[in-house]
Amino acid sequence: MSKDLRNGGLDRLTVEDILKPGFSTPWDAPMVPPYPFTFRNVDVLTLVWRTTEAAVARLLPPPLEPTSDIVMAHIYRMNDTEWLGPYGESNVSLGCRLPGVADGSYSPYLFLSSDAGVAHGRELHGQPKKLGDPKLELRGDLVVGTVARNGIDVLTGTLPYKQRTDTLASLNKHFDFAENINLKVIDHIDQRPAIRQLTSRRLQNVVVHECWGGPCTVELRPNAQAPIHRLPVVDMLDGLHWKADFTLVPGRIVHDYLA
């Protein structure tokens, strides 16, 4: 963890500090939180649709294999997150597996309104996060989720408000979304590859406070900087609106391209 400044900030940065796990810059006001950290009272709209097998296969890095033609888009209202505070996030995921090693979901697109969240996701997990403006709102009898980038709503999803009680098992029948696999890519300053990995992490201490399901709608709008439209909607399936707490913990390297 970065330097503890409770003694007035008079300590100097040392090599030992730099070499410690969880170190982040700037060292006297670190941006990236160390593990573990907890998300409390998270409000989530999960939209599920069927796309084409070709669209899924196009976005998966080898040697990952697709396990379905299903897309899940999670739109989060993070109400109480350690270090990061409240913010909005979205995660588009696809079912995949690394044979004999990992089964879960791969994230080709993530957008969120927190700079620390972007940095953490990219630097540690390898998630392709970008700044955006995800929002989750209640509009009368409708739950509405939007994901905007460059002033364009690239995804709009809707779900009836609390019409049918449900559980997260409705999502897991498609694929294990809690096991998240990502392509981590970092270069040296001279552009030599430093890290080329597939990483995997699993949410821990998941406590679901309530969960509601129903038929969802999904509308995608093209944006060259947020190309979720490359996963076209073939058939709209059920979605979920749920509230939960969970903890982000260290993950593992499941494939090293440079080994």
C-alpha cells in the first residue's frame, strides 16, 4: 500500500515503499486502491440479449473460446465504494472459457464516470475501461439504464419496475458473470511488450438484498469510440434489477502470452 501519511506527511518515499504490493502513484495521494475494497448498496440493471455467434467470436482474444451467443450488459449505480465514492459504471460481457483453466465472462467494453475506477480496472485487471456516463434511473413504472460516451447514448435499456421476484441464478444459466476474464496489455516505454496476459478475478462476499426480473429492451447506437453496436440485438431476453454488496479481491493470471 502507498505511504501512510497519518503522521503529517513528513515521511519520504523509499525503494521499499515502491516495491510493496498495492503501491500506487502519486505516492502521497494514491489513485488506485489496494485490495480488498468493498462496494455497498450497489444498484444494478442487467440486460440480456442474444447476438450472433460471429459477433462474439470476433471480440474474444485467443485462446478464449465462446460458450454462448448471449450478451450481458450491467449498468451499475455505485452508491458507496471505498476509496472511489459514488459513481456510475457499465460492463458488457460475453460467455467464454479457457479450456481446463477458467470459465466465466469476458469484457470487451466498459464505461464509467470515475477516473480512479478507469485506472484501477486498466492497470490491475486489464479491463478496457474508458470514461463515460452510465446512469440508472427510475421513471415511473420503468427502470431505465443508459450508457453515454461523447454525448451519445450508445446503450439504452429498460425493464418493468418490480413485477417479478427473481435470483441471480437466472443470469448464471447463461454464463458465470461473477468470474471476469480480461486481456491485460501494457508496454514498456520503448514499446516492447511488458505484459500480455489473460487475467481472472471473482467477486467475493456477494450479498443480494433484492432481485427483480422481467422482459427487457435494449437499444444500441453506433459510436466509433464506444462500439457496443458490434454486438447487435438479435433477440431480447429477460433482465434483472438487483441490489447488492460485494468485495473486489486479488485475481490470478490464467494465461501469459509472453511466457
